[in-house]
Amino acid sequence: EEFDDAHIEDAVMLDFYREDFAQQLATFDRTVPYVLYCRSGNRSSQARTVMTELGFEDVADVEDGILGWLDSGFPVVAG
């Protein structure tokens, strides 16, 4: 629901609470940079830890999540 309300263009949504979350991440290229966000920054911070443990080389986390992004006036896509 959060993703449908507002997300960054071309973002890919993965459910942090799914049992196979780490397995889904394992299909991504570990050598390209990633920027993570959630609603407020809590889950994305935890996801960043998981990605680092899986050997991802460059993972950033949007401070304050999509709420902070919106407060800064950056564009989003709805739907």
C-alpha cells in the first residue's frame, strides 16, 4: 500500500517481511549501486544490513524514507 501511495520512479518494491526476502535479494547484481527507502527509514536500514551481509558493494539508504523524500520536495509516482 505504501508503494502504491508514493514511490520513486523506476523503484522496485521488495517486501522486507517476506520469508524469502534474502533469496530475492540474492538475484540482484551485487556490484551495482542501490538506494533503499521505505516509509520512514527503519525497514530500509535493516534491509541495508542484510544486503551488506550478502556482499552488496554499494548500498545507500534514504534518510527518513519516502516521507523525508516528499518533505524535500522530490518527485514521486503514485499508483
